Amino acid sequence: MATSPERRDVSELEALKALAHPRRQRILRQLETGGPATSASLARALDLNTGATSYHLRELARHGFVEDFADPDAHGRERWWRAVRRDLRFPPRSEQSAEVRPVVDELNRLAFAADLSEYLHSQDATAAGEAGEAVDMPYSRGSIQVTRAELGEFFEEYIALMNRYKRTGPLPAEVLPVETRFFAYQTPTPAEPGEPGTGGRDIQHIDSEKGGTAP
């Protein structure tokens, strides 16, 4: 198993803007999931212009999100790029300035949209038999009741658990590359029993825990 990546707090507006760009998001995801690549191979994989891809790579590198490196197997003047392995942390919403907040919101919007698109594509490929041997992907939906401090502890425990299962380098044949996601949101304050919209039921006692494998 790989060691836990170094933590990096990203709060600079320009660095956040560099990330909150659709093409750079796609490039970074491709490097994270597909491994090192040249600007030409990235352009082919993402159906982008090679010149634009090179520019976006340099911008990501300028802010430390990717890096070029000397590949001993490179041909001629090929320039290889890889994602910099870091535990990226963004400012909590309560600490975001008026300039930073919309940038982080856009970054998250792009990330969630890409996640949903890739998830649906994976489901379609599995249903059509295009994904090789079908693998049941587990899922869980639930709710917890925690203090602010406990929520922070819960998140750090999740990150530590995920890092336990990270691997670097070529993967053995039996190892599956699997995307994981974590997000949390505060449950709206429930209305009192009998108020409009509750049907007279105490919704705090509705069991919402679900788990299983993705359909």
C-alpha cells in the first residue's frame, strides 16, 4: 500500500482558478486515472488541441498540480507529465472570501458533473457488456448525528481509510481501479409533527440507512 500523500492547503485565488477550468479538470483526471502522459497523448485521449493541452499543462504545473519528468523510455524530445500526488484541501465555506467562494463552487460543480457523467457511462458500459467481467460496486447512503468537531474527525478517518488502499506504480492484474467520492450536507431542520409537509409524522424517526451494490 502507498504512504499517505502530503497535505496541501489550496487557498490562493489564482491556484483555485487554475483548477476551476473544464479542460484542466479533464486533463488532471486523465493523469490521475490513466497515469503519466504527453500533451499529444492527452490531446488524443480527450479530443483536444495539442497546443491548448500543452498550455493547460503548463498552467497546472505553475501552480504545482502536475509536473513534467524525465522518462528514460521517452522518444526524442517527448515531454512527459504526471499528476502531483497531494492531499488537496480547500478553504471551508465559512472561511471563503467573496472572490474565492464562486471559484470553489464552480470547481465543485465541474467535479460533480464529471463524476455523474462517468458513473452513468460506467453503468451503461456494464449493462452493455463492454466493461469486461461485471463487478458489483458497493454503495451506501445514510445519515449521522455529530458535533462539528466529530464531523471533522469523521472526514479525517475517511481520508485515512482511503489512503490505506491507494497503490502507486503498475497495478497487479487482480487489482481494480475504483473511483471513490465523499460529500456531506447538513440535513434541513425538520418541521414539527403536524406542520405542513410532514403529514403529521416525526421525520426524525424515518430510517434512511441504505446500502448494497449499485444497480
